[in-house]
Amino acid sequence: MLRLICIKLPRELKHKASSLTHGHFFSTSSIKPSAELPNSKDPQSLTVSFLQNSCGLSLESAISASQKLNIDNPKNPNSVLDLLRTHGLTQTHIRNLISSRPLLLLADLENTLKPNMELFESLGFSGTSLAKMLSRDPRVLESDAYTVVEFFRARGFRDEQISTLTMKRPLLYLLNAHKNFKPKLDFFKSLGFSDLEITKLLSKSPTILQRSLEKQIIPCVQELRRILGTDENVLKAIKAGHGLIEVNVEKALKPNMSMLISHGVPQSVILKLLFLRPNPLFMSSCRFSEIVSEVMKLGFDPNILQFIIAIRSLAMNKILWERKVEAYKSFGLSKDEIYSAFKRRPLFMRVSEKKIQKSMGFFVNKLKMKPSLISKNPILIRFSLEKRIIPRCSVLQLLISKRLIKEDTSISHAIRMTENKFVEKLVSKYQNEVPDVVRAHQGKIEFQGFPIDLKM
């Protein structure tokens, strides 16, 4: 009876899958590392059973996968599964991988899978990172990955750069390196990019390697030349925004640049945006128009750099902007104070939500700083808490405890000082008398808090 059901199952999937699962004809309660096939002559039922018991697939997934392969001998499939486990993939990773690419179980183990897995391991992929990369495109396990890796190594890419590149775009392993990559690298070199600059460009934007040289990259550079005048300016713009080389200049860049001109922004200021961070210019014209209008309403002068920086800062997801506003409000800043701080220093809103929570928590809870003071000194939120703010507070804490500086020393002023000035006035000056001041400045003395309320 069981054999009869197994034979009929694929044709009756829609009606039988649910009842079979509940009836435990194919049990998934215990997954065996290297299950043997059941004693049956029906190839499809044997394959379904193996996919369930050895790979952990659900009944429905196993039936679907069994349409793409036929396991008549478990030796190679079991060896493939053992290889995946050896390189740190969990049963969940394996289930997802085989569900996506069941034919991996029949791939050439000795000549393809093993060499590729060892190669990926040499690049730093293992366990979770390997599973993440393979989940994006499991076909890379069957690719000629060695030729691709050697191509990049021969052109000065470090292994960590290759792993970054291919983690973002595993599809690169499936392409012909000499046919698809070499002409593009040669073109970038002809523009004046150094080998190091090319590796940085591609590590940050690996999708460039998938773009057509004739249809996208060269036309884009030609349009940029017409706008920017020289190859030197084109290079500066591409280095500032790696995605620029992938943009349709005619349809995306030019309309947004024209919009800025219509609002009275000088060409020189627009060029600064291109050389500083051109990404906002890649946005849809509708969204870009909204941002420019908002910046105008806030009173930014289109003739100065702050106007461009404000556009950069507003060019984020609306939901993310509101979350950052709420993060500041949770520490006592009003909406008016937040926008006042933004007008003083637009990069006030470019810090991450996590940094807002962490820095504001330190200022308000640890230093007892009034939130309104931060809105008047928004640069404070940009400084590194670990590298600058806390070490400087530790220096002040030490010097106050020794009565070497006045109690009315301004904390915000001490934080804003340039590094050279801070060292000269508050570290070098006292290091003979209080040697620990150097360790405090290096972050090696924990900040406990000030014994008194200091001037902010």
C-alpha cells in the first residue's frame, strides 16, 4: 500500500501533500546526516525520501525538487552534504541551499565542488558568511571560480577585497573574467584611475562589472565629459559617487541639475555637489524636487555650500528621517530645536539612529547636558563618543579632581577644541605633574562622571 502511494504521489500532489504530511508517510521528525535510500524501486519516491530525510526539505519542497533530479545512488549526494557540513553549513543552510538548487547533489564533487569550497575558504568565507554568499546564487558552487579569483588577484585585488566584491555580487563567479571584466578595467585605467583606485571603485560598486561597456559605461563618461569639461573632473565625480558610472546621465542627472539651476544654484556649487557626494542627483526628479523645495523653505542660501550639504542630508528615506527626529525628541529636543540644529549644521541629521541614541544618552544622562545646548552646538553629535568625547571627559575629570583646572571649564568648548589645541592646553601642560592624564586621553581611564556640575 505504501509503495502504491509513493508511486502515485507526484501526480496527486495538490490533493495528497497535506494528508501525507499529517499521516507521517514521510517523517521529518529526525534528520539523518547521511540517510540511506529506502528499499524501493520507484526513482522519484526514492529521491523525495532522500531530500526529506537527508536534506531536511518539507514534503512539498522535496516533491518539487524531485522533478529536477533523480537520485538512484546516494553516494555522491551524501558526499556533497558531508562537504557542506565540513565547511560549517548548518542543516538549515543546507535545506535552503538544496531547495534552491537541488542539482547540487549531483554536481562533480572532486573537480568542481571541493576546489571551489577550498577556494572560498581561502578568501575568508566559512559557516554563516559562506551560506549567505551561496544563498544569493548557489550556482557559484558549480562555476569556474578559480579563474575569476586569479584574474582579480593578478590585478592587485587583496583576498578580502575579492570576498567583499563577490559577497555583494556572487554572480561575478559565473562570468567570463577576461571577456567581461578586462575591457572595463582597461577602460578605467585609460581614464586615469590607478590600480588601487580601480579596486576601491569595484569593491564598493561591483555591479559596474555587469554593466555594458559600450552601452552604459562609455556613453556615461562621454556625457560627464560634456558636463564637467575634463577627464580630471570626471574622475573626481566618479570617485565621489561610485554609482555615477551606472546612471543614465541624460534621464537622471541632467534634469536634477537643471532643477538646481532654476532655483538659483550657481554652476560652481552644483559642481561641488558632484565632487562631494553626487548620490542625491541620482534620485527621481519628483523626490529631488521635494528635497530642494524643503531646503529652500528652511532658508538655506543656494549660493553657498551649506545648501548642497542640506540636500545631501535630506536625501534619505522619509521614514528614516522621522525615526531620527523621534530619537532626538526622546531626549527632550523639540521639533523646532531639531530643525534649528539642522539649519546650523545639516550633517546633524546624517548620523545613524544608533549614534543619536548613544551620544544623546551620554550627553543628557551622563553629563547632565541640557538638550537645548546640543541644538545650539550640533557639531557635538558628529564627534566620536569613544575616540574623542569620552577620553576628553576623562582628562577633565582627572584634572578637576587634582584641582588643576577651574570648575567653570566648559565641557562643550573642550570637546570642540582641535586635537592639537586640546593636547597642548590640557594634556602636555599637565603630563609631568599628572602622568595619568596621557592614559586618560588615550581612553585607558574610565570616565566615572564629574564630581560637580560643570559649565556646559
